[in-house]
Amino acid sequence: MTLVGRLLDQAAATPEAVALVAGDGTELTYGELQRQVLAVRHALVEAGLRSGDRVLFSVRPSPEAVVLALGVVAAGGAVVFADPGAGPEMFTARLRLARPRWSAAEAVLYAGSRLRPVRAYARRRGLLLPELGSLEVSGQGKLRHIYVGRWLPGVPRGALPFTTLVSGRAEAAGSGTGDPDAEAAVIFTSGTTEHPRAVVHTQASLAAALDLFRERLPLGPGDVVHTDQLMLGLPTLISGARWSMPPLSCSPAKFARLLEERGATHTFCVPVHLAEILEVRPTLPAALRYVLLGAAPAPPAILRRALSAAVPSAKVLSVYAMTEILPVAIASAQEKLAHTESWGGGDLLGTPLVKARIAPDDGELHLSGPNLCRGYLGDTPMTELPTGDLARFDADGRLVLTGRKKDMLIRGKFNLYPGLYEPAIAAIDGVTEAAIVGVPDSETGDEEVVLAIVGDADPERLRRRLPDLIDHDALPDRIVVLTELPRSGRSRKLDRDRLRDLVRGTP
């Protein structure tokens, strides 16, 4: 059965239960969710959406976004997630690769990309928006358009309003919910303007991913999952639980308040975001049973704070996943801290949920399984993913991350992998976060090794402590204390390039 088919079956079984709670508190029942998805599917097919059509998707997390995305996939289309704020050149390159036939965006985005005063305002704030309403694809002509929200000047002529799509006829689910092996989601992740990279997932690979989440993370009717993450929200809906969405602009204080008010039993946070929440609410609500951390490594200090903030019966879990294959491994905070405090080296990821092997030549982690994406858009299908991560198995068969191949520093004949040492340094009293970067030495060709820390640890005392914790050849040339580490993107991952610029020349 397809991903959409399983969700609609769950909706048919519990039509009166609340499926989605919007940021403003508006509720959508499973019965209404089912009706709206089927109505969107029917309306799009009637409007000319054909099997295999790609839909450029620029709608922020909301019930409307969920319904529209599911309706597109049910109609046989694929949702293309390409951030229009990435800049005109990158956006154009991604458009050229994806070749969508449709565009779905919020009315305010159409207006903002078309009206000169709004474009000028966005440009002053560093946001260069493409003119979505005028997009063309070579050989296909202009895109068809769907808009979400109240009509605004700048919405293309002939664009289909979401409100019309959901208010139309809803055919029975048995008449089709898409091909499980066809493209369902195209997610741009990295690359350059010359060579953009996009991950292609099918309904089958996404359904397998959701099954792995549900096996490791008990979910069912009565549970409330507070998140804006699609890959946690979808297993929530398939299990009959309630998906609670935070508002689009949600402060840590408001996020914490909604956890309490909505009776959340599960939540997902980027580690930095959780730290911000714990600043305003040191104790998490008693109803919260699972706190999932992901998208970036969780420093020991944050894991300790999360454990002390949660009720004794709650579980704090760290999820290791990649856009190409998710989830890969899940470890509890207690397991990760025990590994770090035993100076085991590297970051414990947990027992792999998929097939994992370590390349014998360079230690790179390779992954495969039913949740593996089809491949990269425009490339041949893949059967195994070379992750770019360096890892090893411990004595219990658990994966331990030792670094990134691209982050390797060169010091004489020694190859230094920051990820092997950063968790142990971050576990030292007074250190909140730690990161190692290299600043190239133009004379020797080696790299000056700089340790950047956040916290109140004294650099000289720290320097005396390090030889007992890390290899001699990994000892830093300099230690720099910062108020915070630079981060980027929604996942708030460490930005090593910016950090390198920050510490260059810093005494």
C-alpha cells in the first residue's frame, strides 16, 4: 500500500479524532483531512496534473501544506522542495534540474517576488526572491500555479486557489493514491549553481522510513506530537496520533508554552533550539514522554540539561539521519553520555536501523535499506549511500561517528578528524560546546589547529587537561573562547567555514 493510502486508511478508521492542530490552534479532524486530500487530488487531475509532474513547493509548514503535498502525491505528482530564498542563481539552477510543470506557493510569496516595493524591502533584508509568477522551463513553457492564502496582487493570472481545490469533489480513496515506486519528494540539499544536488524519494522509501520511526518510537491514538518536521508528522498521522504544529514564527517561550497547553507527549528539537527552550523553561511538561534531538550533533551539556529538565520516565533520544536515508540510528541521551564520559572517542550514534558497513580503506560509513532514496535527480539509481561520514562499530555493534571526510585537517603526517575529539572536549566541566577547525598555513602547507569553545572554562587549565583526553597530535595550537558558535540553516548546524573565518587571526 502507498504512503498516502495508509494515511487515508487511518483517517477512515478514526474520522472524528483530531489529526492536525495548526499554529493558531485551529483543528482538523482525520475525516476532514481525508476529504481534503481526496478533493485536492481530484481537482488537480481535473486541472491537468499528470502522473510524474513535479510541483515546485514553497509553502511553509501548516495543515494547508500537508493537505496540498499529500494531494499532489496522491494525484501522481512529486513535491519539489527548493527554497526560493536560496538566491536567484541557485534557484534558477535548481529549477533547470527539476523541470517542474507546476508551482505551489503562498500568495504572500508570489506578491513579494513580483511587486517592486516588496522586492526592494526583501532585498534590503538580504532576501533575493525569484519572480515565481513568471517562471518558465525550457521546452515546457510557463508553469501552472497554485496559491495558498488570501489572494494578493502579484498572484499569477489563472492560478488555482487552494480553497477551491479543497472545497470540490472528493472521490473515494480506492480510485488511486499514486504509485509507490514513483517520485514523491525531491529535496534539494547541497551542490553549487553549476551542479545542484537533489534527493529523490518514492512513496515506498518514505513509507519504509516512517515504519522505522514507529518501530523505535511508540506512537498511537492519544499521543500528541509537537513539531513542524514532516518526517515526524507523517508517522504521527499514520498511527492515529495528533500532530501539533507550532506557529511559523515561534519563540522558545511560546514553543515551551504550547508543549504544556496542548499536552504534548512527543517533540522534536534541533539541539540549539532545545537549549533556548530550557533557558526559558528549565523543567519540561510532565506529559512529555519523548524528546527527540536531531539535524545536528547534541553536545553533552545539552543532553545533561534535557535529562534534568524531563520527568524521570521521559526518554531523550538523539536521531542520526540523512536526507538520503532516514532514520539511520537512534541513541538515548544516557547512552551517548556514558560513551563520552568513558572517553570512548567519537559520537555514539546507536545500533543501526539499516544495513551499515565501514569501508576498509578509509573508514567511510556506507548505508543501504528500504528507506534509501532512489538516488539523486538526474543520476542513476543508487543501491548504497557513501555518507561522507567516518565511523566505526563499538564492541556492542553500535555505530560511533568519528568525523566527516571533508572536515579532515592535515598536520604533518597526521590526519585529524574533529568529530573524534569534540564530544570529549565538550564534556569537560565549564565547556558548553567545542569545535575544531584548521586555518591553513601558507608557508608550511599544514593547518593551524584551532579549538573554539563556548563556556566559562579557563583556556590554560583546559590546555593542561587535554593531553589526558585526546591524541597528542590532535592538541590545538590555539584555544579561542566565543560567546556562541556560528550556525546556519533551519537545522542550526555548525558552520565551519564561518567559524574558520572567525578564529583566523584571533589571539
